[in-house]
Amino acid sequence: MQIRGFKLRLPLDIQFLFTANPEDYTNRGSIITPLKDRIESQILTHYPEEIEIARQITKQEARISEDQRKRIEIPEIMEILLEQISFEARESEYIDDRSGVSARLSISGFENLVSAAERRMLINNEKKTCVRITDFWGVVPAITGKVELVYEGEQEGPYAVAIALLGAAIKNVFLDYFPSPDDADPEGRDPYGTIRAWFSGGNTIDLLNDATDKDFAAALQEVAGLEKLVKGIKKIPKGQERTFMELALHGLAEFNVINKDFLDSTFSFRDLLADMLDDDDIFDEDDY
């Protein structure tokens, strides 16, 4: 520092902070050029490399009201699934890997996820609720608004890419708790045999986005073998069986064990083979 022409060196304990408009740097992995000019340095940054660190950042930065925290339960597996979407996006061939994933994707997604659950709770006049995978419809806008697509991604469409990222995240998280349907059991046992048989019998299940907690739980209970499957997994937290029952259905759909459709705010699960045979051009009597 300089005082009236005299240069002095003082032991100052000072921390300098530099900032810029958020829209200029949230989609990049390094500090922007205007900020570089101010501090004469280029500081390289990186995305969180572990899910747990990413979860901590998201929970720290997300704006969740105290009332939301008290009334809406957010299972740990839902937080992991949300972060996994960001991890999948950074590896996606449809997204620009240099600047295509905003650091705020998970933060905005977390806020939207809680808001979707809160909306459902208020519609049903419930005092409390728990976040579901069906509530992730509210996260889709956060995904489409926080990624930069390459040409192939533009051809697929932002919505289709967002749904694909959610599916990939579900598949990844599913394998952390359940055995892969693609791996043969050495003893010839099929952990999903009862569930397969139930759907093969022509049964279907519809999970409505705005269903009450009671109706949602009742719908999951209809699937034979689903609750038994979940209770047989030791590392599933007590009291979260319903959450993992829903995860199991979505996971089996991602592995093409059963079919899943999303129409009019409803996830519909049915037998995969039966759904294929419903094609009007198959087994047309006029062709024989």
C-alpha cells in the first residue's frame, strides 16, 4: 500500500473475493475471461467427483424453506438419484462435455423435486409426504434448462435427452441395491420370478403423480413379490420399503423386464411381451 508517496509493507490478514454474473460461468469448468482479466490468473475448477460431496453442495446451496424440511421427507436414495443424473449428463454423448452441464443442475433439480412433492401434498390436503420417483417429472425442466446439447442431442430433443438421463441414473442406482436382471444366478434362481409372472398374467399397475400416499402405497402392494423382494435386501433403510419398491419397478423397466409408459401424469407398468404383441400389425387375421 502507498501513503503520500511512501511505500509501506504491512502484515495484513485479507482475503480477496472476485465474482461475475452467474449466467457467465455456471455452464463452464473454469472462471470466465473477464474475471481472469481482473485477477490476472486463470483458475481451473472441476465438478464434484463423488456423489456424497455433490449431495453436500446441493443441500447447502438449495433454497428449501423450513416448512418444506419439516413436512417433506427426502430419502437419501432420492438425493443420490438426483446427483446421479448430473453424473450421467457429464458422460452423455448428447451433451457438450466441455461446457454442457451447469453446476446448478442438481441445485435447481433439488428445489424442483421438493416443490413437486409439496404441490402433491397440498393437492391431497396431506400434512406430510415423502419424495417419490414420480416426483422427478418436476426435475425435467431443471435438466433441459441446465445442459448444452450437441447436434445429436438437438436431434433427439431436450425432453427426450432429459428422460434418457433419468433412466440411466435409475438403472445405475438400482444396481447398487438389487441384483442385475441380466446376470444369471448360479443356482438357477430368479429373484424377479414372481414379479415377472404377475405381469405376464396380464396385470398392470398405474402410479399417478398426484396419488395420495395411501393410494400410492396400495398400488405398489398389488404387485406380487415386490414387497418380498425389497424386504430381502438387507441394506435398505428401515421404513423406506415403499421408496425402494418404486425404485425396483423403474429399475426393472430400464432393464426391459417390464414395460413402462408415461402418459397423462401417470407411469404405467405392464408385461413387456404383452405390450409388444399389442401392435396392431402383429397377428392380423387377414394375413393368414
